[in-house]
Amino acid sequence: MPRTLTGGRGFGLLLVLTGAAGLLASWVITLDEFKLLEDPGFVPGCSLNPVVSCGSVMKSDQASVFGFPNPMLGLVAYGIVICVGMSLLADARFPRWYWLLFEAGCLFGVGFVTWLQFESLYRINALCLWCCLAWVATILMFWYATALVVREGLLPAPGPLKSFFAEFGWVLPVLHIGVIGMLVLTRWWDFWTS
């Protein structure tokens, strides 16, 4: 019988919370996208200044990279994350292939938001607060999913790496989010300090 694994209730709760945060962000951005289609002069409520300008981000080519608004992808992806989290809260157990597929989805998600972060900071020159919420949620779920698959031996890894993820799994998401925060601060340092 193939080995099955539960991620635990703590991980399940993390997935429900991060999935809900990402779903909320995707939902609000999708609604604003519809309003923008109806009225090209619409200004989203989160467009606060030249830097925090959701409208600028929504009107960019990068906002529909797959031919439809990016948040529509988020509506599906974060919904799946919530379902996985709720299943774990109900003590569900999944086989290795399921966890590796989930990890691959998280890897795609963090890769996609990393590209969007670069585009926002250095091409679009604006930030969307709802996008930032989705970024943080995706970063957290990716690193904690990675910690699970490495720690449990679902991906081959040396013993010290497994030990690191078992004891210090929180370090990498904190560093990752901290680096993004520093990039945002340094990118618009003159704006923030003027």
C-alpha cells in the first residue's frame, strides 16, 4: 500500500488562512477589473498615490499574461488551497504523488508572483496592495509546503536540510518576505522619505 501523509492541522490552518487571503485579493481585483472594463476612467479604491496604484497595475499587459485577468487564475488556485487545508483539518491523508503535485503548484505560484513582483517594481513602477497580499500568502504556502515535502522525505534531501526544515522552517518565508519588503523600500525610497 502506498504511503499516505497528513500535513497536520497546523499546516491545514495555514493553508486555509493563506488561501482565504489570496482568494479575497483575487476576488477584489476581479471585481475591480470588471468595473474597469465597464468604465475605463474607474479608479480602484486601493489606488492611493503614484506608487500604490492598483489601477496602473490592472491596466498593464502583465495583468493578463495568459490572455485573461491574472486574478481569475487566483480564484481557482486559492480555492484549491482552501480545499486542501480544510481536508487536512478533517485529518485527511494524501499519497506522495498528491503532495508532490501540490508542491509543484506552489512552486508555479511562487515563480509567477516573483515575476509579477519584478514587473511591478521595475516595469510597471507601481504596487497593488491586494497583489501584495496575494504575494505574501503565496510565499508562505510555498515555503511551508516545501518544508513538509522535504521534512517528510517526499523529496530526496540530505539529513541536515531535513533537520533545518523541521526546526527552522519559518526562517525562509520570513527572509523571502523581508527581501521583497526591502526591495519595495529601496525602489521607492525617495518617495517614502519625501
